[in-house]
Amino acid sequence: MATLYLRNVPDDVVRRLRVLAARNRMSVSAAALRELDEATRWVDIPELFEDLPNLEVPTSEILDALDEGRSTR
């Protein structure tokens, strides 16, 4: 595992991390790591889409089906 040092962290951010940490009974480092993990998960999304099959369904067809489904409610 790597070590990451952050400099010039605004006081507001540190205060909010302390609040999160206290609420969850964890250290500030653990709270910061959890938040960084959540904030960076989107990076893997394009790779997930690459594994999906291309069904070549036109967007207009999808939108029409959504509109039809909503109208039957």
C-alpha cells in the first residue's frame, strides 16, 4: 500500500473530515481515505462499459420506450 501526504489542506476540509471521523468513530485518516475512495470510483466506469456488449439500440428507441412506460402509470 502506498502512503499519501497532503499539503495545504484548507481548514474547512480538515474540520469537515474531523466531523465525519467523529460521527463514524474512525480516525481522520480513515475518513479521508474512505472519501477519496468514493470520490475516485468513477474512474473505473469506462472500463466497465467496455465489457458490455454493443446492442446497437438507437437512443430514440430507448426514449420512446421510456415515454410509453411513463404514460401507462
